[in-house]
Amino acid sequence: MITKAQIKHIRSLADKKYRTLYKEFVVEGSKNVLEACHSEAPIMQIFAISSWIEQNQSTLHSQRSLQLNEVEPHQMSQISFLSTPSDVLAVVAIQETSIPSTQSLSLLLEEVQDPGNVGTMIRIANWFGIEAIYLYGACADPYHPKTVQAAMGSIHKVSVINLTSTQELEKLLNENILVVATLQGTSIKDFCWPPNCLIAIGNESKGISNYLKEKASHNVSIPGSGNAESLNAAVACGILCFTATQA
């Protein structure tokens, strides 16, 4: 059962203002919700059609006490953010994230504005065992529905930390070896990756800022043999993470 007030509340979470106000975000789709159930994500409520609930009884009962709401398919279309409504949607609390106490390979995204790119990079980080992603500048919200969808469950497994001031950025840079990806850097074929560095990925159209270029200890580039102007930011991130973790 779902009330009009619940529908209004869920729909409001499409807006960052209300995600910030209520400290909640939406996870949608069977795989994503099951990933949340198997993680330590603080799930507030689950809304699902009867067939999904029946198919996933064992998971729902074995993991934890969950507030489960059975809804009709037409009601799912009222709360879904997808073009084709899924069978299940969860409302999850946004947890405070802290900077990891030990230094390890991590990512710094500077003004990466596409939610799909940010979500894909969160998923890439999870795949390569990277525990922290730092967002600086006008980055897409990590809890935007499109970001969460692209992350495919990895949003619950990687610490995503918003740097809200230049001072926080400076502190991070002072504690890490910064490697920036540019078109003019050393080829990753020839680069010797330092351990536990901070890899910076820049804005989709403008790239890395001059500020970060000046702060960088190393500049690297991904060589290509074609004539495309550049790589997609998330694709570049995946190549860099693979190279860095194989060093």
C-alpha cells in the first residue's frame, strides 16, 4: 500500500534540494535494490509489486528488518524515475561519509557534470577496489537517480566525499601524490605509477583546471591511434584505474 503523501515524498527526491533536506535518495531496479539489501545501506522503505516480493522472499527475510510496501504496477509508474518503471524501488538514507584513515589509490573528479559518468566512475572504482572518490566543483550529485542507476549498486560500497571548500581540496592534495590525466602528459605505456596516488579526472569538455595541473606531481595521457578529439571521461577513468592497479 502506498499513500499520496508517500508518492509525493518519493517524487520530491528527484530534486537535489529535497535529497539534501530529507537526507534520502532513491534506488531503483531489482539488481540495485538487492545490492542495497546485501550491503549496509540504511534502507528506509521498499516499494515493490507482489511478483517481485514473492521472488525475493528469502533475501528480504534473511538480511534485516525491512519496511516493505506492496504496490500495484500502476502505482510503480507514479513513483518510478525510469522511462520503463521497474518492479521495485527503495528509499535509502544518505550516510555521512568520512575520508578513509589510510592512504590508498583514490579518484578526484573535478566538475564532472554528467550523472551517468559519475555513476559509471563509482562503479569502476568499486571494480578496481578503490575505496574513495572525491568530488570537487560543480560535479553531478552522486545521489541523482541517473548517477545511482549508472553505479549499479556500487554507491553503497565506495566512499563518495564532496569537497566543499578550497581548504578541503588543499588538505587532500597535500596528503597525496596527484596524477592528472591530460592530452599532453606522459603516456601511460611509459609511466611508472606511484603507490597510493590520487588520480584526477576533469570536466567532460574543459578537462582538468590549470589549478590542478599546477598542483600535479605527474601528468599522464592515454595514447590513441585514431583521430577522435578525446575519450569519454568515464572510459578514460576505467583505463587509468586498470593501468594504475596493475603497476
